[in-house]
Amino acid sequence: MKDKSFAKRSAQNKSNGSAIDQSIVVGLDIGTTKIACFVGVKNDHGKIEIISMGKSKSKGVKQGVVFNIGETIESIEKAIEDTQQNVDEGNLVLKHVVVGIAGQHIRSMQNRGSFSRKDLSREISQKDIKDFIKDMNGLVMNPGEEIITVIPQEYNIDGLPGIKNPIGMEGSRMEANFHIITGQVSNVKNIYNCVQRAGLEIDDVILEPIASADAVLNEEEKEAGIVLVDIGGGTTDVAIFHEGIIRHTAVIPYGGNVITQDIKKGCKILERHAENLKVKFGSAVAKKSSENEVVCIPGLKGQQPKEITLKTLAHIIESRMTEIILLVKQQIDNSGYADEIIGGIVVTGGGSKLKHLTQLFDYKTGMSSRIGYPCEHLANENNQDLMSPMYSTGIGLVLKGFEKGNSMSIVSKEEEGDDDDRGKFFSKVLDGVKNFFVDEEEEEDEENGNEKKN
């Protein structure tokens, strides 16, 4: 199950004398159930490739919000350590990260702004765009809120509307519609503090559904009109695109964990047994399960095992998933773009792994749906370890980091602070990349073995 394709390709590049970019982007996905770290690099063809990853169980986060600083720092450090050790000899040092943010405190709004250019002797440049966005970051928010991201949608240059990219044009007055994402100051600062106290520096903060959309959607889908639904452990994130522009974002405070809790209470079993039942046997459509299929759950010490029919399990899951889907549909209706969505719904995240989930989405929303996998824009798109929808956000953060120019040079423990030798270390990485990805199946087999012993 271990991916050796990158190491093989690297060896070929070295023998062929191919040059490769020496910069990386590190995406850090701080989720409710897991904290995952991904390291991406541009290969010799300019495509982005994931060269390492690590993950740890998230202990201090609930519904995308930090509830325990110490436990969150510990989980981040473990994920970073795993990522560094998954590269040959553990020599890779990660310092800068692009962090994903979500949670029920996140909200979005539309705003229109204007900006007068001072230097009219030159055409509109990227600097003008940055100054305009910086201007919008100064908007006054409600007490306790701050702006996380400002996303330009469409520009109006000297009265000419509908311009997506004004760079290179002439004009004195710029106007634009902006999608502004805000969050509670305290919650955002807690994320910053945890990352910084784990010894890292934050290069950028990206709303998680926007990152996931970059990983699983193509430009044609965004142009046609599409809904991205990322079902995580603590929240379900929604992003709506039309004409290639982000039009609406929302965070629904229910995710896969609430389904696990429903199973735990409904079947009166331990939480870990409920999670395993959901992952291994769960279905989002009850009529697809049989009354005759029964799963036996180990009882507590001195108690008899408990038998649960898959039909009962599916009823519990379908009930909660229906509630989540109807909340998603409500967001679609509220966005004002329900009639403009041609591409339907793309469902991703760990919660999308439930069997028959797309059928339930189709039935409850009246729109076609599919599962989104995060390898579409990667050089190692055939890597089975990366094919899991649960990694969409982390991989999307890497893609977003390269798009925004947040890459940094690779350094090693031995060569940290020595700029002249960074290229040498990069060759070491390419020669010996190993054990990139945690083997999910091995972990599950180990857990199941422990359950049987109990």
C-alpha cells in the first residue's frame, strides 16, 4: 500500500539530469477528528506532487473550534513530526504552513467597494488589486469579529462591468463585488496561538470549503455552477460557484461525529464501536439494507454481545444525514443561485464515504451528485493513498498555497539556516522519500483486532 512512485520518478529525474523546483508548500488541516499535514512540491513539469504527509488524532477541537489549547498543540506537533519522519531520515524541517479554518463561528457576506488609483501613468497591476483588497480588509465588523479572507468576484473599471481580471487594463476608478469571510476573533486567535506554539509560522489562512473545492473541482464545473459539500467530523462546509466565481459559503455545525453519537445512543454501545459500525457497515439509505444482516458488537466485561441489524443502523444514519442535506439545500436556496447550478453537487470529506450517500443527496435535493476525490490536479493522481475524500481539505490547502505564492525553500535539521546547502538536501529528499502515507487499512485492522480481544 506504500507509494513508491515519487521515489522512482525522482531517481529517474536525477539520472536524466532534470531540474526541479526547490520550494514546498505545507498544508495543515486542523479538523475535529484528525489533524493532517501535507507537503507538496512542484515537479519538473510544473505540476504539484504530494511528497509526504502525517496525521494525528485531533483531541482539542470540536466543530472546528479549539476547546483545549494544550491538546491541540500536542496533536499538531504529532502530525508535523509524522510528516517530517515520513521523509528519508526525518531530515525535513517544516516551519511555514497554510492553515485551514472552519467552524460554526464562520460567516460570509457580500460587499461592494471602490478604489481610486493614484498612478494613472501605468496600467492596472497586481499591486492595485492587493491595495484594493487591503482597503476592504479595513471594513468595520461587528464586535468580536474579524475579517479572515476577502475574495474579489467581479470588477467594474470606469463604469465597464463584468470584468473578472482587470490586470493590464487602463482605468482610474475600480469597483468590485467582494465575498468576505469573517470569524470570531477569539476562535481565530486560538488557531493562530496553537500553530505558533507548535513551532510553526502561518503563511496564510484559507476557509476549508474553498481549499477543498480547489482539490476536487475543475474550472469547467466552477464556470457552469456547482455546489461543493465537505462533510467533516464536526461540521459540513458548503461552497457555491458560478461563472468561475465563489458566490456563497456556509458552515453547518453538524458532521460525521453527530452521526456517530446518534448510533452510540440509539444502539447503546461504546463510541468507538459506533464509529466502526458507521465506517464499515453504514448506509445512508435504509431500504438498501436488509433486516436479516446482523452485526455482533462485543459487550462490556461480564455482559453479553449486542446484536444490531444493518437496517436499524441505516435508519439512524439516514435520519441524521437527511437533516444535514436539508440544511445544505437551505443554503443553496438562500444563496440565490439555486436555478443557476448546472453541475449539481460534489460531496467530499470523510463523511462522504458512507454508502449510498449520493442517492440520498439526489433524492432530497433534486440535483445530481457525485463524490469528489482530491487527486484531480496532482501529478500523482493515481496514488490510492491520496484518493480518500477525507484528504480533500489538506491537499486543497497545498494547491491554494502554490496558487498564492506561499511556497518556501526546503531546509533540513542539519542545514537549517544554511541557505547554500538547501539544494543538496532537496536531492536527499528525492533520493529517499519513503513511507509517505499512513496505511489506513493497517490501522483499522489493528483496531478491529483489539475489539475482538475485548
